[in-house]
Amino acid sequence: MKCSYCNRNAVYFQRHSGKHLCRKHFIENFFRRIRRNIRKFRMIERDERIAIAMSGGKDSVVLAHVLSELYGNRKDIELVAISVDEGIENYRAPTLKIAEKICRDLDISHHVVRFEREIGASLDEMVRRGGKKPCTYCGVFRKYLLNRKARELSATKLATGHNLDDEAQTILLNFLQSDIERLARLVPSKIQKGLVVRIKPLREIYEREIVAYAVLNNLSVSFEECPYSQTPVRAAVRDFLYEFEKKYPGRKFSVMRSFEAILPCLRDRYPQIDLNECRICGEPTPREICQACELRVELNLS
Ligand code: SF4
Ligand SMILES: [Zn+2]
Ligand SMILES: [Zn+2]
């Protein structure tokens, strides 16, 4: 099959546009959409230090590669990477190796923070001690450590590898669970003291395009799934969107566009409140005591 734009052989069929793309035109299209998204939300401007949340999975590896291609030559922009080692046996160690390698290859300084050292127990240990779901501990402490480390590194932004599939799932899931306040917070509307602004440069890129980019650039990535991954509702939404998209290509974009259209109303309805400093650790929180400190007390870790 030939590329829809030139004479070369196609390497990718872009379902949402109906176009066959050669390597050159795939990469051009990929970067054009990422640049447009970065501009639209003013994600990266001048004199920035961008911390990349680097798990070693395909999204974060591709994100680091893309940002390095876009900003590697810019004197006023510095990239750093932060990996969180939650302490999940037989899972995290290999992905950390991949993270280390890509950072070495791209000459990005790499910082690893560990649950065991920073929080007082590995995730495996928390799961043995506490009654909550693994993803609850993992999500709260990872967010906490990423923000704290990014701030310590004087990062101006914290970039995560969320892609279009992730975002469409989250939007739909919030609707289905009637969690509209959380939906309003999906794109932060103001800068909060102590909280490094999160950006998602790949939010307009399909997961299968990320996989194709990794393959075309020979990037080693991990496709391993976390042993604790058990999110039946999200998996159902993912499967539904997958089938729907297959039948009606481009509908994940529609979910995103609809969300962006109602975002101003959501922000009016649920204005972002100013955060406090946690009374125990000083990290930003909407409450008196942050969720991480609450969980630490519950797990007898303080
Ligand atoms: S699936 Fe695994 S890595 Fe992801 S939040 Fe849950 S415990 Fe953490
Ligand atoms: Zn072409
Ligand atoms: Zn706290």
C-alpha cells in the first residue's frame, strides 16, 4: 500500500483520517498534532525546566523521546526525568532499567524516588498491612512524590504520558460515575502554590500511534502490566470505546472535543479552591491534612 501523500510505502493506516502514511508523513503528522496541543494549552513556553514522569512504559518513553526531539536543542528548556519505584516485586525493576536507558540515551538526568525510603514501606508491604486497594496507595503516594521531587528539582512543569485513549476513558468514566467535580479538575485552571503544573503533551495521540512511534524509532519499552492492575469499570469503558472507535473512527476525539466545549461551564460550576499546606508535611492539599499523611497514619508509617 502506498502513502496517501507520496510515493513511498505506507507503514501505518490512520483510521480516523482514512489515510495511509509512510514513515515520514506519519512522523510529521504525529509531531504536528503534539505541537498544536502544546501551543493550545501553553504547556511549554520559554525558560522552562520540564520534569518527565518516567515509568519506563511506552507512553513515558515516547514522551521523553518526543520532548527531546522538540526541545533538546533549546538552551532555555531543560528536561529532567523522575521515576517512582513503588516497590512492586517482579514488575518495577525491569521498567526502571528501561527508564534509565532511555534517559542515558537522550542525555536527560534521571532521578528515582522510592516508596520504601520516602514513605516508609514498599507498595507490596502497604498492601499486606492495609485494607485499601493497591491503586489507592499507589496513586496517592506516587502523585505526592512526583510533585515533591519535581518541586525540589525546580521544575516548572510535570509532564505525564497520558494519551488520547487514557483521556477519553477518564472523561467518560467520570460521566458514568457522576463524578463531575473530578472532571472539572482534569485540566487545572490556575497555578497553585507548591503544586507543579501538570501537562499532557500526548493527550491528542492515540495509543496505537504511540506504539507505532516506539516501533519506528526502535525504542525499547515495557508492555508488562502491573500485577495489581484490576480496574473492571475502566476496562469496560476502554473496551466499549475501542469497539465504538473501530466502527466509527475518530470518536475518541469527539469525546475530547465535547469535554473541552463544556470545560468553561464546569470551571464556573466547580471553581478551583486555593490549596492549604498540610499540617503534617506541608505539601499542598485542599484539606487540613493531605491524603498521603492520612494514609501514612492509617498504615502506621508515621
Ligand atoms: S495498576 Fe499498579 S502501577 Fe497502576 S496505580 Fe495500580 S498499583 Fe499502581
Ligand atoms: Zn508519504
Ligand atoms: Zn501531608
